[in-house]
Amino acid sequence: MSVGKNVTLHDGVVLGDGCTIFDGAVIGRPPMATATLTRQPRVGGQTHIGRGSIVGANAVIYSDVTIGEQVLIGDLASIREGSSIGDGAVVGRAVLLMYDVKVAARARIIDGAILTGGMVVEEDVFIGPGVTTVNDNDVYLKRYGLEPFSVEGPVVRRFAVIGTGASIAAGVEVGMGAIVAPQAMVTRDVPAWTVVAGVPAKHLREVDAEDREKVLRHFGLEP
């Protein structure tokens, strides 16, 4: 295990064998809030980082977070309470994972992306740089407490690709193997194995059948 300079490990942090923690990282940080916030965070819970994982310089990982084995967390990333990251996943530089985000094995979240609270990212998903997501399409009144607080993060199914700078609205499902073009604004569900583009995003074409078969066979799945 390698721990760099000025690393802060709060109570309840468990580090697996062979982890590398770079300078200035903060792990196990308890969430805090003022009375003015609409959502009050949960406090408590251990933070587990699996064997062989790497945490970049000045990354901040909150309490009650589970990170699998061989995970790469980039410099300046922020991972909020209740989140989990599967084995072999990559969370790039300055990526923000809000509360209760679930990132499955081998997913890749590239630099500067923002994954909203409650979002689900399945295995082998690719999310490009600067992608933004939201979990509340009715924030206008909820922010003042004039409607009950509720959120619904997007779901990105296995093998999907989200292009650079795309935006995904609350409650949207991006289907298995789908492709969202760069800068697209996704406001409705994207069917599996389709390509969408534009503002708002619209159906462009189907994913090439040969490409689909190559991906599925690579993982031992039937086309």
C-alpha cells in the first residue's frame, strides 16, 4: 500500500491491499449540510476501497462509499455518500458522483462528467468528458419546499456510450448498447442499440449490426 503526502483518512475507512492514495486525497469525509438545503444528507457508514485501487491527488471520497478492486479514481474527483463503484471501473479527473450513484464494473466515466444523485450506470458503459445529468425535472417549486422532495436519476444500461458534453434528463433510461451523440440533450428514453443526436435528441439510426454482434460475442453473449 502507498499513501502520499497530506492524505486525510477519516474514521471508518478500510483500504485493501495494494492501494495507492496520492497526495492530498481525503477519504471518508462525513457529509455536512446547513438547514437551508432541501435534501439533508445521511451521516455515517464506512468507506471501503478494494484491493489494487488508485485514488488520485486531491480526490475527495465521502463516508458510506464502496469502491471495488482495481478501480482508478482520477485527480480532483469527488464521490459523495452512498455511492458504489464496481471492479475495474474508471472515474476520471474532476468527475463528480453525487449521492447514491451506482457505477457498475468496468464502466468508464471520463474527465469532468457530473453524475447526479441516484443515477445508475451499468457494466461496460462509457460516459464521455463533460457529460451532465439531472435527477429532478420539477426543481422550480421543490427548491423552496413547496412540493415534496423526490428525485429520479437516469439509468444507463450496459454497453451504452454517452458522447462528450451530452445532457441527460431526470428519469431517462438509455438502453443497452445505445449511443448518445456528443452535445445531445436526452429528454426521453433511448431504445436499446439505437443512435440518437440533437437538441432534443432524436432517433438517428440503429447501431451497426456487425458492431453489436462483436460487442456481445466479446463478452460471451448471444447476438
